[in-house]
Amino acid sequence: MGEGFIVLVVLAAITAFGVASNDAQFQHPKEDRSRFPPKRYPNAERLKLTAYVVVAASVGALVELVNFGLIFVEASLPAMFSFTLLIVTVALVPIYVLLASTLRCPCCSQHILLQHTTHPKHAKNLNGWLSTAYRAALRQPFQCMYCGQKYVLKI
Ligand SMILES: [Zn+2]
């Protein structure tokens, strides 16, 4: 128990250090395009597919989280359903990363759905990669969190 706690603290410290040094090294795009007129996003179909993967994985994770909470009131989803959902949800993560790694902002060439810093310049409130994914899934206009360029999926 004590050793597990020490391992957790060390892992948390390493993670915090990694995030901080990553943030320090991240190069923000020089050009602020937040006041430029919206553009049509070129890889709309792949972006939508990736966005659906993100939505499915986040809904799966949310159901698993609620199911975990239900254990404490001695009720939970059938084990087979919960296990299958967990496998599917976990399997969606590398699919998302693979697809998202092919989607870049044509203006600043940063990944439009991969967040490389905790504070992208144009990610106000909850406007990070998850917000971009949900906006794309709902076919709403979205903004590149790095350079601020606004995009629509069709005009
Ligand atoms: Zn951009």
C-alpha cells in the first residue's frame, strides 16, 4: 500500500514535469488568424470520421465511469456488456490518434485534433481538441486551437 502510493506520487511528478517541459518547448504559430474569414476544411470526411471516433470513445468512457460508480450502490451493467464496451472504448483510442495524426490545419500545419500543449493560444474555456471533435461531429464551425483560423465543413 505504502509503496504503491510512492510509485503514484513519482509517476505524477514525472507526468507534471513532462507536461511543463512540453509546454515550455511548444512553438505557437507566429500568425494569429482568428480574425481571418472562415475557410472550408479540406479533409472534411476524414475529420468527421475521426470526430465520430472521439464521440464514441468519450461516450463509452462516460458509461464505464458511471458503471464504476454504480458498484458502490451494488448495481452495475452486465459484466459482459461492460467488458466489451471497455475493449471497444480502449481500441478506439489508437484509431483516433492514427486518424488525427493525418489531420492538420492547412494554415499553421498543426494537428487540428491533437493537443500538443495544455494552453493552445486559441483554446478558450473548453475549446481544446475535444471541443473541436464535438463541433466537427455536429458539423458546427470550429477554430484551429493553435492559429485561430475558423473552419466550416461545407459552405
Ligand atoms: Zn492552425
